[in-house]
Amino acid sequence: MGTLTTGIVVAETTEAESEPLPHPEPAAFDLAAVLHALSDPMRLRIVVRLAAEGGEHTCNSFDLPIVKSTRTHHFKVLREAGLIRQRVVGTKRVTSLRGDDLESRFPGLLDAVLKGATPLI
């Protein structure tokens, strides 16, 4: 996949991708960082949608009542905590939920959060 540097994998890039994005390895997931990332209503909304719909989504496909710079910040917090994986495709970033990685590191956590967030779906 990429190179491991202090628990963060830098994804390899292809010609269509312009820059690698850092993603933590599941073993490096920090529970406090994951819970912090999920504590914000906008970030929780992103995770709920990714879990409900699956697949990959562009950042702009999320209907969030926030400006682009704030949206970018929220995606960065989610990515750095290990909740999402992003990759650059052309001029867009596509995002997917790292559900299997989260389940392997913190069994049952994502399911419990999603059950509690059901009114957001």
C-alpha cells in the first residue's frame, strides 16, 4: 500500500492522483481521537451517511450547512482519527468509511455510535 512512518500510512499515488493523503494504521487508532472526531454533529452526520450508503462519496456530495473550509477541516479530523479513508481522484477527494478497520480496533464501537445517532439518518 504505502510506507509506514510512525503509524501513518501514506497512500501510493497514481497518475490521476495529485498527492498522497496520510491515514493511520488501525493499530495506531486512538480511542480519544476517534471519540473526539465523532463528538461533532457535522462529523457524526458524515459518518452516519457513509455507513448508511456505503461506497465512496466526494466531499461536495455531503449537504452540510457549513463553508468549504470548515467542511475540509471536518474531513481532515475524521481522516486523521482513522474513521474515513480519502483518496484524490483528479481534482476531487473521494471518501469512504473505514468500518472494518474500526471494528477490528474497537469492536462494537461504530455500531453503538450509529445506533445512538439513528435520528440523524
